[in-house]
Amino acid sequence: EVQLVQSGAEVKKPGESLKISCKGSGYSFTSHWIGWVRQMPGKGLEWMGIISPGDSDTRYSPSFQGQVTISADKSIDTAYLQWRSLKASDTAIYYCAKLLSSYNYFDSWGQGTLVTVSS
Amino acid sequence: QSVLTQPPSVSGAPGQRVTISCTGSSSNIGAGYHVHWYRQVPGTAPKLLISTNNNRPLGVPDRFSGSKSGTSTSLTITGLQAEDEADYYCQSFDSTLSGSGVFGTGTKVTVL
């Protein structure tokens, strides 16, 4: 069974750094791109970017380029989403999801990580 | 601001048919990129509902169907049930977004 298990909820202050994780199991982690999706409170889904864990090739949505860093460690089947300096507007639920790259859709999703940024 | 536009809400009585539109442009749906649909029950993660325009993953009832025409696509729910109350999102790719994917604005389905 394919599973994506994300790290737990975080509460941070503006300006702090953060790295959240997404561990895949039940499939060949390096064979499928992993994506990150943001959902701000009460709002819709936003495509942030995707990474190929096999070679760390990364594609960012223009809205998120330079704002976050997506990375992966194939030795432990884990993808990451990282911020250097959080803002209050980064408060959201972040989902990782496995991309079926032949048709570019997400066929499995993590449970989501709630990030709260507040002074 | 998403490049795929959906109506904010649709509603129907149990047993009725409802249709959710997803309108794009020549750089996404009109360029031939496949469209996929996800369902999200509030408080839970999204789940794939329809892939590649009109293919249902295992376990998705045939009450759900997709269609595509030009720069638009639609999700139709026939025989609406109370459990269908959720948020629905379309998703495609857009050639103007550095090869990035894009979600629709989302539609809340209410069962009256």
C-alpha cells in the first residue's frame, strides 16, 4: 500500500526557519516525482512544486520560486519543504503527494502538515 | 489567482445531477493537457476522483464522470448523495507557468 506520512504540526514565529518532511513507503520512491501543495485557511489548493527524488530535479511554480526550497533524501525515501524565514502569510496546511508523471496527476496524498506562523 | 476557473458553489437535492465546470485557456486545457479532478472533505487531504479527463480510480462510483471540450472541462455527479458534499478541484498543467501544474479555484458541492 502506498503511504506518504508527513511530519507533525508546527508553530513558529515570523523570521524563523522550518523544514517539514514527507516519507514515502509501499512503492519505489525514486521512480515517482513528489509534489507539495499549499492550502491556506479556508482557501483552495495551490501547486508549489515537484521534485524527482532520484536525481533531485526540481520544478517550482513561479509563485513559489525563491520562497521555499524543495529537496529529497532518497536514502531514506523522504522529501522536504523548507523555509529560511517564515512569514505570517505562510500559515497553511501543506500536503505532499505522489505524482503519476506520465499524466501529471497526484494519485496518493500525505495527511497534511499544519504550519502556524504567529508572533 | 488560478488560471482554471470553477464556480464557487453548486447545490442539488439528493438524486439530482450537478455539473461543475472548469474553464481554462489555450495554454492549459486548450493546449491538450489532461484534466484531473480531486475531492476534498473538509479537514481531510484531497483524494483523486477522476484522472485524464474521464477515468475513475478503483473505488470511485460511476456516478462521477468527466468531459472535456475545447478550453473547458466538466465534472458531473449523477444521483447526488449526501456523502458527495465536499470541495472539488480540477487540475491541469499550464505552459506559461514554467511547466508547473495548476489547480482550479475549487467548488463547494452542497446537498440540499
